[in-house]
Amino acid sequence: MAVASGGPPVAVLVLTVIAVALLAVQMVAVRPVLNRRSDRVLVGEDVARSRAHLVYVACEGGKLVALVALGTATLAA
């Protein structure tokens, strides 16, 4: 239907942008922080607790919701 109508529906585009944005936040902002912290822990340094993993999990949950909604919207299109 999307091909016949000239393009994907707005909902599909918005959900795709949301999923990609959450992935970008994880890869650009959260993962480097978690990698630096894990490197310090592996060296044996005693580091303070970090909330970055909670942000990472929240992004994963958001991506899950966005991808399920995206699949539903795509099938409905």
C-alpha cells in the first residue's frame, strides 16, 4: 500500500525516526560512558555508582516500544 500511495505513512516515518534517535543516543552518549566505566572497573579502580546503565536500559525499552509500534504501523499500512 505504501508504494501505491506514494510513500510510507507519517506514523511509520515518525516511529522510524524515534527508533533511530534512541539508537543514536545509546551509541553516541551512553555507550562511551559505560565503556570508560567498565575499563576503570576492570583495572581494579573503585568507582562510584553510575546511572548511565539506567539510561541505556530506558533507551532499550523505548526502542522496543517504538519497534513494536513501527511493525504494527507498517503492517497496517
